[in-house]
Amino acid sequence: MDSSAKLDESACVRIFRIGGNELVGELIALFLSHSPLRIADARAALKSGDLKAVTLAAHSLKSSCANIGAVRMREQAVRIERLAGQGDAAAIAPLLGEIEEEFARVRPLLEARRTRPIQLRRIAVVEDNPDNRLLVRAILGDLYEVHEYETGPEALEGLRKHRPDLVLLDVSLPGMDGIAVLSIIRADGDMRALPVIALTAHAMAGDREKLLEAGFDDYVAKPIMEEDVLLGAIAKRLG
């Protein structure tokens, strides 16, 4: 399996949300069987000078790559489609070789995904501001099962009933603040190992060290301006 091959995992998760693991498996199976045929169609059309047929084959590849998250293959298909539309036949042949090589790299990843059912990791979001909860849900919704809590006591009850894989915890909750919630989590034998990331609007010098000393695993400053910051912090803690 080539680690340089790139799959967008969120694409399969979106399909999973529509039709479950069965639909994911069916789409992957279609992609694995049809992609070599589309590439062969494009090669034959290019050889005969039929750039319209090359465009159609590339467009079909582009759509199926987007469905299952074959990122580089989709980029290559887009370039082939564009070049065919411009009449640049000479530049298409090497790209067909590249897309064929990328298919060989991505194939084992997709075969593994096909036999490994998707099980969404569960993220608990403890945040009293509905705007912030909406933003976090928009960022995470395609990748994780998101459970939302507005207060500390509500969160603690929910965490015990529906054990998450990670907690995003607002520091400045009304009543029982995030520090108090964290201390209860860390004192609970069943929950103490939960990764907990602080959400804080107080991004001052030294805050990170204070929060880590309090028992948080990481922190993300609010407002969340770049989703990659939040996604990266979560991915780091979930491995």
C-alpha cells in the first residue's frame, strides 16, 4: 500500500450518511471496476483523435473520483477534461499515464475501506453559545458523530450515558465552568482518560501552559477562523 496515495475520508463518510456502509461498498466496487474502463476509453479516443470522447471519459472519471474521495485522480481528470476541451491532445497522453499510476496506488486503500465498515468517532461539544455550537457542528458534521451540551452538569450526565471519543470543552461556561467540568472528568475512573480539548476565547500569552497544567490535552482559540486548526487538534488526539 502506497502511503503517497491520497483519499479524502470525508467523501466516504458523506456517502455513509446517505446509505450506510452498503452504499459505500457499492460505490467503491463500481469505481474499482469502471475506472480502468474509463481510462481505456480515453486512451482509445485520444488515439483516434476524438477529443469529445476524451472529455466525456474524463468527466465521468472526475465525478466518480469525487464520490469516493480519490483526490489526485480527480485533479488529473479535471486537467484532462480541460486540455481536451482546449484541443491540446499532446498534453493528455502523459496525464493518462499519471492517472493510471494513481489508480494503482489508491486501489488498495479503497479495497481496505470497502471491507472496513465506517464507524464514526463521537465528539462531545460542551459550549453554551449556540453560534459556536453551530460552527463546530458545520466543521465536524461530515466526519464525526457530534453530541452537543450547553451546560457542565448536562455534559457530565451525557458523557456518562454516551461515552465520546473526545470532548471539546468551553472554558467559560456559566455556573460550572470548564475547569470544574474537567476536574470531575479527571477524577472519574471511567472518564479520566478522555482526550479533552479546551475551547477558549482567552487566547493570551501563557494560556496554553495554564490549560495544559489544568489537565486539558490541547486548546483551540475562539472564534474558530480556520477549520484545519480544530480538525488538526482533534486528529492529533484521536490518532
